[in-house]
Amino acid sequence: MALQGSTVSKQTQKSDQRYGHSGRIQSEQMVPLASLLCREVKCKKIEKPVVRCGLAAQPKKGEDFAFIKTDCQRIPGDSSSTYGVFAVFDGHNGSSAALYSRDHLLNDVLSAIPAGLDRDEWLSVLPRALVAGFVKTDKEFQEKEQTSGTTATFVVVDGWTVTAASVGDSRCILDSQGGVISLLTVDHRLEVNEEERERITASGGEVGRLSTVGGAEIGPLRCWPGGLCLSRSIGDMDVGEFIVPIPFVKQIKLSSAGGRLIIASDGVWDSLSSDRAANCCRGLPAELAAKQIVKVKLQLEVHASDVRIF
């Protein structure tokens, strides 16, 4: 899945979905970076970024979902308090956890924010509210006693401030002016995250690969009991206490040059590096950019298949 946009101022293992934002503001409309720079040159102060976003997906198992809401308001009825929310949920072992998170996570986050805060105060408490919201969504979903699980990458864009929270391996990157690419998330995949492996083993869990009858180890590193290759997720009630829903949270403030956000599930990142994903769509409008990332990902898969055949 991919979200992409321009501002003035995804996928699981089964599908690809992405969101991109140029200009780091996710709103209903975004302006190309070139236009933004032009405005700055003309000394036109850009008070609030404009956001455009695009979504593209190539579903395989129907367990990946996106969430886009560009008309949220901190103060109901006050358009100046508008902010946007963009998220990708990559489900596994069924779609129920991803669907539940898509439908409930925003409200669970907002319920953890006290009323009557001004904008600076609201942004200050948002990271803690995101943690509380993830934990609440996980707890209430597990009460349904369903074994499904999901990654969750949840991004809030309020003016020039971007706050990202994530569990699992659905990545969010920022492509800033000048081609500087920054990671706003951490991959909670045991194969690549040594800190998470140490956390699990220190808590009494085990990390290892599947063992064959002959004793050979195969596949990615997994957490035991349960055998999940992720260390953090929402749901997964059957995999034990070591898989937690506490997200990695990062909050940044964009420069007035803006930028582009790309949010995608591992179906994209298993094929494309962060640099390649950003480079292949740079300069394209948001909607086309999202489609281009999926297109390039699929082309690489076909090429890899050809190499194996011949």
C-alpha cells in the first residue's frame, strides 16, 4: 500500500498498498514541491501545508487495509484545526485484526487525549495517546478471542508536524527536498531487529527458526511460543506475552519545503529499498506515485521469477 502527496507550506505480505505525501501535510489536497518553492521565492508565506494523497494496492489474500481521513478536526466545526490521518494495516492469520484496527484505532487514540487543549498541547500529548490507543485497540480486539493479528502504521499530519506510530513491518519513509530519505518507523521483524530479539529473550521467550525433521533450521527468525516472525503487533492472542502492541513513535516537524510520505506494507519493502521506492516516483503526482511504486514492485517480482526459470 502506498500513500503519497505533495504539500505547500501499503501492504502486508499479501498485498501492496502505499500512501505518499509531498509536503508532509496530509490533507485533502497537496501542491507539488515546485509550486511550493515558487511561492516561497515570491515571499508568499505558507501558513498551512496542502496535502494530496494517492493509494494503490495489489491485493493477494485480502488481509491488507488502508485508512485515510483528511478532514479530522481537533475542534469540531473549526476548519483551522483540521488534520489528516493515514494508516496501513497488514493482517495475518485472517483479516479480522486489520479490519478492527482500521475501524477503531483512531477513536481509541483520540479517547486518550484530554479535552480543551490548544494545538501545541495537543501535539505534545499525541505520542503518548498513540501508545495508549494501540494498547486499547489490542486489548479490546483480544477480548473477541480471535487469533488474527496485524501490523499497524498510523500517521497523523497536523500542519507541518508529522507523528508516526507503528508495530510490525509496514514502513513509513519521508522523502524530503534534495532527496534526503528518513525512516519514521522501525521494522519489528525479528530477522533484522537485534534489540527486539534481546527484549524477547530477556523476558523469557525464545527466538529461533523452524526446525525440520532432520534438524535443519529454515525460514526467518520467529518468536516462540507461537512462531510469529514479528515482535510487535495488534492481536495475535495465541502467540504469548512476548508479542506486544506498544508502538514505536516518532514526531517530526517539516520545513516549509514539504516532502513526501510513503507508507507501505512489507509486500513493497521486500522488493524495494526505501531509496528505490522514493526515487521511482519522485516528481509524480500523488496518485500516480502510489501506482508507480506498485508497478515497479510487480516488475521486480516478474523479473525475479524469470531469473529462477531460466
